[in-house]
Amino acid sequence: MTHVAVGGGGPTGLSAALFTWKTGGEMTLLDMDDTGAERHETGVTGVESTADGFAVTAGEETHAADSLVLATGASPRNWGV
């Protein structure tokens, strides 16, 4: 089973988490509201590449992950429509 760390709580992060869950993957959601998965409300503060994947730091904790999805989003824009 692949462990996926998802950083970001918007639509893209939730989509990545949902896809991982539907395919039977294990995931850690960082900077999320309650979703039923492992949850950490501190956002991603650092990422390092390791021989086995990634070491993702969120606050004072470090999480090992085979795969990483960074879904940090963008600033909203006012289109004036």
C-alpha cells in the first residue's frame, strides 16, 4: 500500500485524498478539516527527498511518505464581472 502525504485543504487536496482513498491507499492529510483520515492542522513547513520517498515536516512533526501532493492553491482573483 502506498502512503501519500497531501498538503492543502482546498478542492485539489480533497480530490487527491479522495482518489487515494478510493484506490485503497494510505494517506496523511496536512492542513485539513475533519475528513476521517489522519489529520494535522499545521500546514506543511518543509519537504526533503529521501531514499524511500519524502520526509514532510508539518509544524514539529515529520511524516514519511512514498508520494507527495502539494495542493497549496492560489490567491482568489476578482474578475469584476
